[in-house]
Amino acid sequence: MNAVALTNMSLEEKLATMEQIWDDLCQHQNVQSPNWHGDVLQIREEKRLAGQEQPMDWQDAKKTIRQRTQ
């Protein structure tokens, strides 16, 4: 895929493509997350423990994202 093809994709197509790429990346056990991911996760866990945020099921999260972008 080239930049022109990406530019011509709808938002829905881009999100679907990102989901497919993410699913493919998850199949590889040797992918390392950047260090800042740990920092973000720690902040989110602290907020969750303080009752400021609640976790969301991944399927529900994808549905919410799709609704917001339509």
C-alpha cells in the first residue's frame, strides 16, 4: 500500500486496516513495547484503583470508537 492509497481510504477503512495490522502484530511474541507504554499503563492503573477510570471490554471499546468516527 502506498501513501496515495492510504489518503483515498475512508476513516472506516483506515480503522479496519489498523485493526488487521494490530492483530497480525499480536501474533509475533518477540515484539517489544516501548518503555513509555509502561508509564501509561501505570498511570491508568493508578486512576483505576482511585475509581477515576474503569476498564472496558475490547469489543465494546472498538464499538465505541466506530460510533464516534461515523
